[in-house]
Amino acid sequence: MRHHTISRTLALTSAAILGAAVLAGCGNQGAATVGADGKTTVSVGVSGNIFDLSIRVAEENGYFDKQNIKIKYVTLTASTGTSALQSGSVQVLNSSPTSFVSALSKGLPEQSVATNGGGNPLGIVVSTAFAKKHGLTADTPAAEVAKALADSTAGASSANTKAEAGIFLKAHDVDPDKLKWVSLPSPAADKAALTKGEVDWFITSEPIPLQVQNEGDGVVVADPLKVPQWAYEDAGYGQAVVVKKSFAQANAATVKGFATAVQQATAYLSTHKSDDGAVLAAARKTLPGMPDKVLSASVAQVDWPESAEQDAAGWKKTTGFVKAIGAVSDPSVGTDDWTNTYLP
């Protein structure tokens, strides 16, 4: 039986982040607050990607409510998430393993209390013209896709996604260094460059590749369902619920309630189809403005865990992937850096 079932972005302005940090530094220190209704409000850092769905489902399905928790969403980026957690601007961070491992490498006292998504929901989308020229479809085998990409102009908006594409290409004996790479500032810029014909393809996390395909401007030719190097079995955890150790120690009941609700949500996602009404309702709030077809397909790219429990083997695979993409030179997650203590 599989451990998982197959299934990042708006940015805060620097002024907003500074303001939040100043407020936190003026006495809050990241403490959760209890309202007159007896419910604890927890500020959660999210990235505006499909991995935020588990938290949305936990809210929409009433799992947080049962734990007397209210959620306040704070949209962050990969570069601001860790600082927001450390400053107390958020008490919980829905974090990528790369960000978490990077924080640990800097000696920051963070701890993962649950995993809420496996694998990496990446997509390589080629332009319609490139697809036609090379006879590529969504069903083209991975090896044929890699061969077609060997002589192409590729777009990437982060070093990590470029490296992730490289892992796929190398697995099929294609040297990524021989491609022409165009560095772009954002996933939105990736999309614009493709539609303008400035690149033949690009790689980024869903839902943008699927959105491009849905709009008729490209074809998604590689995803974690086709590329095992991006899936849970090879890459490990794709997302984790991260807190400061001091916060967990001082607010054990709140952390336990949060982790419990998230586990209920991932269990729900692991057993319900991506077009389930409750899943779609939560997905619409996670990724507003996206067509239901894109949302359903994006949900299916994630390996939603039946249990949010973590183990040493899972983190070994995860740190191996982080090292493979060159995000952290010597990634390490010790037994004190993750815990299942707060899970039911």
C-alpha cells in the first residue's frame, strides 16, 4: 500500500514585511491570540500555490473550527517566508523543504510538525508551435520529450526550477548545459515569453503550465506523474508545516490542533477525487481565477499523504533532492528538526 496517494505567487511588499516585523518586535513575538469567542487565531504563511490546498481544505471542512482555531492567511514568497516566521509575523509557515532545509543550514531553530504534500508539482510546457514541430502531446513518453528538448531555448524563473528540469533531462542522457537558457523574473514572465515565442518551453510549479495549456498556448509534456524524479517516491516531501521550536514549546495545544486539522485535510484529499465539490471549493480560494479544469489537474499533481507523519527515510529522500538541485550544498535534517509529537 502506498504511503501517499497520487494527486508557489503573490508577494508582500517590502514595506509590509518590515511593518509586520516591527509589530512583532514590539511585543507580540509570534504568540497566538485568543479571541472573545475562545478561538485561537493563527497567522499562517502561504505561497499562493497548490500546496496551500490542505490548509484551505482544513478550514473549509471545519477541521480548524473543531480545534478552536481561526486562520489568518499571510501570502509570502520563498525569499520572505523564513524571515516572517522568525520575526513572528506568522506563527506557522507552509514551507517548501528547500526553504526549511536552508533555514536549518543557517542555524535557525525551526521544526517541521507535519508533512502536507509529497513530490513536486512541476510542469514543463512547450509552445504549441514547438509541440507541432516535434510531434509532442501530453501523452508523449518522457524519454521522447527529453530528446526533443535537447536542442531548444528554455525559460526558467528560478535556479531551483532550472535545476529540477536538469534532473529530468539528465535522467534521459540530455545535457541541460547544452540548451539555451533564458532567465526570467517570475512565472508570469515565463508565460509571457512563451506566448511571444521568446522561449520554446519553460518549467515552473503548477498551476501556470496547465493554465497555459488550457488557454491553448502550449502543451504540458512533463509532470510528476510522468517524471519519477519529481514524485514523492524519489524526491520525498514536497511541503511541510513549519514552526519555531520556541513557539511549539509555548503553544503545544495550538500546534497540536493545527497539525491535527491539516492531517485530516490531507487524508481527505488522498481519498477524494480532484473534482470533488469540497476540494474544488477550497481550490478556488487557494488559486482564485483559475478554471476548474486547471484546478482539478493541479490537485492531481500532488501526492497528498494519508498521514502527515514524517520519518527519517522520507527526510533522507527529501534532502537528497535538495542537494541534487544545488539549493543547499550540504543539506541535513536531524531528528530534532522534525517531530510527529503534535499529530493525533
